[in-house]
Amino acid sequence: MRNLRVIERVREHSGAKALLALKCFATWSVFDLMREYMDGTTSSSLFEVRLGRETFGGETHAYSVAFADHEIDAVVANADKIIFNSIGQLERFADRAGALARGLRLNPGVSSSDFDLADPARPFSRLGEWDPEKIAPVVDELDGFMIHNNCENADFGLFDRMLGQIENRFGAFLSKVDWVSLGGGIHFTGEGYPLELFCERLKAFSQRFGVQVYLEPGEAAVTRSTTLEVTVLDTLHNGKDLAIVDSSTEAHMLDLLIYRQSAKVSPDKGPHRYMVCGKSCLAGDIFGEFSFEAPLKPGDRISINDAAGYTMVKKNWFNGVHMPSIVVRELDGSLRVAREFSFEDYKSSLS
Amino acid sequence: MRNLRVIERVREHSGAKALLALKCFATWSVFDLMREYMDGTTSSSLFEVRLGRETFGGETHAYSVAFADHEIDAVVANADKIIFNSIGQLERFADRAGALARGLRLNPGVSSSDFDLADPARPFSRLGEWDPEKIAPVVDELDGFMIHNNCENADFGLFDRMLGQIENRFGAFLSKVDWVSLGGGIHFTGEGYPLELFCERLKAFSQRFGVQVYLEPGEAAVTRSTTLEVTVLDTLHNGKDLAIVDSSTEAHMLDLLIYRQSAKVSPDKGPHRYMVCGKSCLAGDIFGEFSFEAPLKPGDRISINDAAGYTMVKKNWFNGVHMPSIVVRELDGSLRVAREFSFEDYKSSLS
């Protein structure tokens, strides 16, 4: 809830609209609540467009790194705006976009990403157009731009400097359109983020170019909202104390594996240190090393933090490990099981 | 088919039995064919045990890094043998295993893996028991052992030397049981693998200890059998020629991303070089750089090789990218669509 209240405040004070990035979080059983605090959704595929339109409502932005010919009519039918990744896609589909507002993704060549893998400004990036000479001839066909170059960026100064570079580079284009989306990856719901400065900066940007600003929070909308609840199944000692739990990084928290990161467990205090491991066959299926007040034993429960963003959207059936149920804690504290997964779900995923 | 014929030949010449490792490949619409050449399946979870029993038949081995209390009865009901990862699991569930043959996983402390992530003998590994002093007291409770320390090992000499180390370390235990599974990861269906030496080595091992040998091929059973068919959606130039296709490494060929590897495309010849990229939002969603005879354009088809092992079992709905259909090429050359995925499949994966 804290995240949503911050988003609401930023909307009020900056004039920006906020769209949930479904690529990060698409657990639609909680959209009833989220839509009260956000303007709609943005997407990265036809299926996300449809999910946003059907389950969230509000403004539905359609973006994709590349739309297919056979998808475009369904995309147009379900979206309020369509944002193309390239001039090639814009020209290919302009006629079929009808009266829909049209945008183009710009790549400013700077980003806040520490990971090459996740850096939209990496060398040879395919994400957006970067060459003003190519963009100039098509500006008149556009109603807006999308720029997404922040990534878990909790540093307002860095955001501000990069936005300045964008203004310098693309300012002439920005003033010709009606709206600009600044994408996601801005960690403005984090503790201590200078919200007033952020809102002023957004408002100044909006006024300078005469555009409606959009933000597309993903992680920022759901950070610290969700845990992965796991149960210890076995303990072992092989140089270290090991605890095996009924989950798997690869199947249920994939980014830990892709980015070689450790999970977060709180309070992570006490004299008993364990390497907490998943139950898949992968040798490196390790959540991390954590401290506990008492020795772990089968049946003990561990809560793994920050299990919402870029987590549930990536879960898979590797090893046939039982997928965790999706359980919603309602505002009154009660728990509601939104989805349980069965053997039939596993079986039907394969053929 | 070539893989399956080699497996059949190894079974005949070595006396070993061969079980398909479902963790690697579980596309059950082709099991009708595979079961003619293999003895059954091995598994890494309750759901894989059930899938093996229901869709493949034959001998069904149940292994898991850790079984849960609430799973064990269903595991026992669906398996012919149960293999425990630890002495702790053996003792916890021995009573509930009934008359089922019981095994224990041994960790010989040596492996063929080049990747720390996939190395079962890595420091602090949780995969199997390694201390002879702990194993000795429980040998009488066991009917067999499982050892899995090969990983894409195409080097018979290395396999032979590691098996020698296993004989030296655990020989006294091996001669007390009825069967030994040598796991998977032995690339004996590859070109030029010395099959006769391999069969002799297995037979000698079997005779020396008086055990039935099992092999658990995964990748070896399906290598080169399957392609991921993708279509070019857009081309761009950003320092290199880029082609965006209607798929994603992260969603459809996850190991490329986890192990930072390039896909394989054949023939990969010609004057036109492209970086082939996926359509997910991930900046590093790149299949690799390949050469083509003609410039790529939207609509062109590219076949990505080796899309069976550890691929379909890991596909996921990241970005809502449409999952590829599973299409079977029958022995007469005809194509049969085994499974198509829909928006409803995507939606129901999330809540």
C-alpha cells in the first residue's frame, strides 16, 4: 500500500500519469486495488495488452520490441496508444493503427543499469531509435515518445542528469508531441527518495515541452509487497550447514540466477548460519546464506522477500517443482488463495 | 531417431538400462516413440514421477533433492524405485517407502562440469552423500545407489577415469547393492563417441560389483532432434545489423541466458551478418550473431537448433511473449500440432 500511496502523491504533485508495467508484475487478482491508485497499464506484448485491458482497465498502452503482422489488429483493438520500437515498425503498421495515438521509443544512449544484460543503452541495443536524422522525418506522424533508460535507479541526481541529456538531445522532437513516457525503473517509492524534487522535475519537463508525462512503474509499484513462502525439507552438512527448501531459484525466483544475486531474508540474524538451497537438480540452485535464531529443521518456514517484481511473471515448471500458490493478503488482514497450481497445469505446459 | 537407436545399442551391448531424465525433456507427446527404445523414466519431483508413470510407463525412478512429507505417499504410489538425496531423507521416509526399492545418491566429489552453476561436485554441494563413514551404517537399508556427476561429457576417457575414482572410493558399498544408476550427462549419442569401449566399461562395472547399471540420458536422448522456429519481425541498424524475432531467449531458451551462451543456427553461412535478438524487454535478449545468404526481412524464418534438452521444460510467460507451439514431425514426415498456447494459458499462469 505504501508504494501505491506514493504513486498517488507523485501523480497529484507532478501531473504525471502512472501506468503499471505488466512485464514486471501481472498478478491480476490484486488489480482491483491497484487501479484505484494508477491510471492503467503498459505492456510489452499482445498478451500483456489484452491482460491490461481486460483486468486493469484505465489507459492501456501497447508497446512491443516488435509486433507481428498477425498481432497488430488485436493490439490496436485493445489499446489506447501504440508505441513502436523502431521507425521500421511505425511505417509497417501506421496504416493499421487507425485513429490510435502513436508513439516511438527513443534510445538516449545513457542508462542507469549496472548490468550489461539489462542495459537498454548497451552497444548495438535494439531498444528504440537514437539517430535524430532518422527521427526528424517521422515526427509529424507521432503523438508521443517513450523513453525507458532507468533500471532500479534510486539516485534522483542521476535521473535528473539523464533527463537533462534527453532534453538536450531530443528537445526539438519532444516539443512537437503531446505526451512523453519516461518509462519505469525509477525507484521513487524507496525510502528517502526526494519526492518533491522528483515531482518538480517532472512538472518542469512537462511544462517546458507541453507534454503529458507518463511514468511506468513496475518494481516501484510492488517493492516489498510480496514474499515467497518456503518450507525446509532437509538439512545437510557439507562444509557448511545447508537447508533445502521446497522451491527453486530457477523455477520461482529466476532473476537470482540470471543476475547471480542473493535472495533477501529478514531479520537474517542469529547464531545459526545456513546456505538455503532450492530443490531443483541445479547444483547452483542457492537462495543465499542467512542467519537464524535457532537451528533449521524440516517443516520450518522461511519468508523470502521481494518476490513480486520480475518474479511471478517468470516462474516456470523446471523439474516439475510445485509452483507456489498465489495468496492475497486482503486489506483486513485475511488471506485469500487466488491460484493454486496442479499436476494438470504442469502436464499441460509440455504437450 | 539416431539418438534412440544408439541408446538401444548401448542397452543391448552393455546390459545397462536407460531411463529418460524428465528434468531435461518431458514433452510427452513423443513418448510413444521413445518408450520403444528406453526402459522408463527418472525424475526430480513428484510431478515428474507422475508424468513418467502416466505418460511413459516402464520403470519409474523417483528421485528428488528433497521430498516433502505431504508428497511422499504419492511418490511411492507412482514409482518402482525411490532414491533419496541424503541419509536424512532416507531415515525420514524409510517407513513410508514400503516395499519399494530404495536408493541413495552418492556425491563422488568429482565431475565433468565446466560451469560452477551446474557442477554437482561444487564446494558445499547439497547433491548426495559423500562421507563413507556416514554411508556405511545405512548400506544395509539400501538396494542401490545413484551417482550423477557427468554433465555434457563427450570425453569417454574422463568418464572412465571418474568411474575409476568412484570404484575406488565407494567400491565396498557398490558390491552390497543390486543396482547403480550412473545418472545422465554422458554424451554417448554424439558423433564419434567410442560406443564399444563405453559398453565394455559399463559391462565390466556391472560384473565387478554384481549390479544392474542404469543410465539416465536426458540431452543425449534428444540432442539435435528439435528446433525452435522463429520469424523475423523487424530489422534495425545500431552499429550492427540487428534482426528481432518473435521469441525470446529468457522465455523460450533460458539456458542461453543463464549460461551466457549463443544459440546455434545452421548453416550460418553467407555475406549478411546479423545479431538475432528476441522481442522481450530485456536488453540482453540475444540469440547470437549469425551469417545468412540474403539480407533478412520481416517474415523470414530462422531455425534455432538444439531446442529440446533443458529448453521446453523451462519455458515461461515472461513479457507475455507467445509460447511456441509444440509440433511433432512424425516418422512419415507429416507434422502434428501437439500443443498450442493461448492468451488464456498466459492469463491463468498469473492468478
